[in-house]
Amino acid sequence: GVGKTSIVEALGRAFNKFTVRINLSEQTDMMDLLGAFLPRPSEESDDGPRFEWCDGVLLSAVKAGHWVVLDELNLASQSVLEGLNALLDHRSSLYIPELCCEVTAHPDFRVFACQNPLVEGGGRKGLPKSFLNRFTKVRISAFTFDDLICIAKSCTTLNDDILHKMVRFVCE
């Protein structure tokens, strides 16, 4: 709620980079990110329906050189974190076991990750230091009362007394 993802998206717009947000959870599987074989409608010349590989959102971004925001990184399962290892280290690649191939990231590809503090519940866990060391860490503090007043003033023409009451209510 402090704008971590929005900051990355705004930077993407400023640098004219397409930015993809991937919201992670314990239920996210590496194949959700890489892709899968999906049925393809048959054509007249076919012997029947076939399965065709369809890139997942992360693999598509890796190939195209998009920016990716891995949101709620500390909710991801261990298997997803392990699957991201080669992408985040010097190899900058993803191995696709179903295709028996490795895909090297486009030179413009960038990864950003966001997470909320461990104390905010929802199954958050601490990530290994060896994993976190692959990122530059930026801590964004919660908005102050004055921050919220400034934001509210930019969005409305309500008088200051009403805005102060509203923001005080939200803060409480």
C-alpha cells in the first residue's frame, strides 16, 4: 500500500519499457511463469487436435526484453524461487524442461521484486540472504499523515477540514 509496484511501473513508462506485473503466491507454480503445452484447434490439413507450446508471462518477458515486477516475492514457493535462480544470477537464463532448452534473457530484460514485511501475515517468509543479495534493496516506509493529506489534495477539491478528518479516520 505504499506504491512499490507503482514506482516500478512509473519508471517503466518513463523509460518507455513495457512492464509486466506477476503477483506471486504459495500456489504459483514455475510452469505458470514459463508456459505449457495447450491444445490447438485442428485445421483441415491436420490429423486432429494437437498440443502446442504457449509461452508463459515470465518467459515471454524474458524473450522480449520487458521489465518484470515479481510482486509479493516472499509469498513464492521454494520451487519457484529455485526456478528463478539462473535468471537472477550471471547466467540470466531460464531452463524449460518441457522443451529441453535454455532461453537467455534479452539484454533489455530487467527484474524488480517487491515484498511486504514479514510481520504483515499471509504466509510471508524470510528469503535466504543468498537470494536477496541478487537485488538492490530499497525500503519504502508507510505514508505519514502529511503524505496522505498531500495525496488526497491532489485528487479532490474537498476542503482541508474534511480531508483532515478523512485521513485521520483512515490512519486510526
